[in-house]
Amino acid sequence: MPRNKYPEETVQKILDVSLRLFLEKGYEETTVLDIVNDLGGLTRGAFYHHFNSKEEVLDALGNRMFDENNPFEKVRNEKGLNGLEKLKKVIVMQNSNQDLRELNLMSMSLTKNPRILAECLEYNQNMLASSFEELLQEAIDDGSIKNIKYLKAFTSIFTLIIGIWFVPTIFPCTKKELYEKLYFAKEMFETLGVPIIDDEMLLSLEQTIERIEDLEKE
């Protein structure tokens, strides 16, 4: 008889408990033992059967929360929005999901690990870029942005800027420099005919910058 008849339920329980503890105590302050102690009878062995480390749990949580609230899927068939509006909504939705945003901020320190950084870059360029390219092409087709001569190259740079360039553990910078990056990116995209960073998005991104500073003080 197998030791665990419902492995998926065990994984989800580990993720649920970990999410609560990460948000309550903070990622760095939560230990694997803390997680195991809240699993209601499951052992440390059960944890390590499914996850090799706390870092893997954080990664799995981010993937689960993104899949459950995939902004690209939510806007893909939304009527009444043009391509540019869908692009804006995707970025705002990504940033407005408070739990997902907190997990992403927690995971910033992990990018100091070369393996994790490589995985982050791969995901950024292979997964996110293809989804953004689809929306950019839709925006070109409906005329909400002008034609982009080198769409794949633009999408690659766009996705790097949105998802990687603003991460201070990868590109160290002060709070002032982070704001400068934000306004530079806004002007650059507008010059290229992609006015994606509007006032609503600026407010959302500014709130994230303030939260990054708070985490650094903790």
C-alpha cells in the first residue's frame, strides 16, 4: 500500500500552510520546521518528499498563484478592450494581486543564487515574452499602438524591463534610481509608440517601489 494515497492534497496543504506563514512571519523568518509543525501530523519526511527546500516551496507558490489568477487568460477574450488596454490591464493585475506581489518581493533575494536567476530569466523570456508578444500583436492589429518593426526584439526588451530590470537584487540601485528607471521606461515606451505606463500604472508601480524599501528595512 502506498504511504501517501493523496500526494496532490499533501502538496496543496504544504503550499497553503507555507503561504500563510510566509505572509504572517515573512519568508526569511519562516523555517521548514515551522511549516512542518503546522501541517497537522505530516512529518518532515512528507515535506521533503515533495520539496527539496523552502525556496522550492516559494517558487511553487508563485507558480500556483499566477496560474490561478493568470492575467493573460483573464484579458484574452475580454470584450471592449483594445490590445493596448489589455496590456495595461495585465501589468496592473499582476501588480495589484497583493499576495502574489508579496511573494514576488520575498523571492527577490533568491535571485542572488545563479541557478535561480537563470531560471527567472528563462521564464521571463520564454513564458512571459510569448504572452506579451501576443497582446502586442493584437494592439498592432487593432491600431491601438503603431507597428513595431522588430516585434520579437521589442518584446524581449520590454519583458526584461518590466520583469527583471526593476529588481534591485539583480540591478542594485537606490530608491531614487528606481524611480528614475520607472520614468525613463515610461518615456522610452512612449517614444517607441507604446504608451503603456499611464497614471494608474505609475501609481501601482510606485506603491511597489515603496514596498521594496519597506522590505529592505525589515
